[in-house]
Amino acid sequence: MKPRDRLRIAMQKSGRLTEPGLDLLKRCGLTFRQSRDKLFCFGEGEPVDLLLVRDDDIPGLIAQGVCDLGIVGRNVLAEFQLTAGRETAALSELRPLGFGRCRLSIAVPQELDYQSPQQLSGLSIATSYPGLLGEWLRTQGVEAGVVTLAGSVEIAPRLGTADAICDLVQSGGTLVANQLREADVLLESEAVLAGPEILPADERGDMLELLLKRLDGVIQVRE
Ligand code: PRP
Ligand code: ZN
Ligand code: MG
């Protein structure tokens, strides 16, 4: 791969983290030339460019060195850390960003009287987070089936393909609409700045340090 002298940040193309993410970068003094539907946005003032992608692809892009940083949900980063192969570069959460707060939770049909995780024994649970769910089930000493779905997880109980789900909950609206209710929380999530465990030691590293400093300033002002 060609060495890059500009920093590249991956971000969700369209979704809940897009607007607040762009807003945060703007307040860090970063402006971008291209339109957002071009998926690659060239940074004007500073040598920092944006790549707009699917959120689930962000950790992999950083691990491969295609991007230096990513703005992504802690849930997506943690799932990658649990499921990526040993040969994959290690990633870390550089900063929590304070927006996009939500929970990764177990949800069960409204009529089920949930008291403890042990009740999930022998049931099947649909999720897009098999790594995080599997780890939680092990910690709880519960043996349950895990059905991995890329999306529309909430519909699985009604279709009869799973008894419960494990998915993100923000307002709770999706659960209510699907006659489910939140039963247990696995992870408190929010948008984070993700990066490689070993930061680049060239100009990109200097820019990254500057960006982190500005970020800390912006986050402090907001709190
Ligand atoms: C998430 C999650 C639920 C929904 C919950 O999906 O998978 O479907 O939000 O939010 P609520 O509690 O406010 O209803 P989202 O559409 O954000 O992203 P996804 O396409 O990656 O699943
Ligand atoms: Zn997603
Ligand atoms: Mg969803």
C-alpha cells in the first residue's frame, strides 16, 4: 500500500452518527470540499480527509490501514475487537464522543415475565452482535442459541425464527412497535473515536495528536 501523508477518517455514510459526527469535526476546525454523496470528502484547511462508509465496515478499514481513524459506535468497535482474527491489527477506543448514546440490550416478547438471564437457557436469540452476545451469555453461564442477522433483528420473534433479540435500544420505539421489551443491558454505547493501538509515527501521527487536542477542547466546552 502507498504511504499516505494525509489523515483519513471513516464515518457512517448515513445514519444517527453522521450529522453529529460531521458537526464535531467542524467544531474541531475541519472543513471538507466535496459533497457528501461522493463518499470521499477532501479536507480543505488541514490534511484530513473523510471516507463515508457503512458503520460496520469502519473497524476493518482502520485495521487494514485504509483509514487512520473512525467515528463509530462502541458496540461496533467492541464487536470487531471480539470477533476479528488474531492476525488483525488491534484497535482501541481513543475517545468517547458523548453523542449517539444507546444500549445493547436483550429484549423479550412483552408477555414474557423476565427475571434473570437464566431464563434465556435453551432459547434462541437473534442479533447482529454475536461476539458481544456470546461473551455475555458465557459470563452469565447461560447456554442459548445465537441467530446472526445483519438487520431487522426485531422482527425475528414474530417470525418465529428466534425467541428473543439482542439489539441496540435508543428511544425504545422499535421495541414497542414490535411488541418487545428491554430485559437486560449488555453494553452502554455511544459514538467513539476509534484508531489503531499503535498510532502512525509520521506526519499523520502529528496531525492525529493535534486533532485529539482540539477534540478534547471541544468536548470539554460542551460538558
Ligand atoms: C438501531 C437498532 C434498532 C433501532 C433502535 O438501528 O438496530 O433497530 O436503532 O432505536 P430506537 O430504540 O430509538 O427505536 P439503526 O437504524 O440505528 O441502525 P442499523 O441500520 O445499523 O440497525
Ligand atoms: Zn449498522
Ligand atoms: Mg436496526
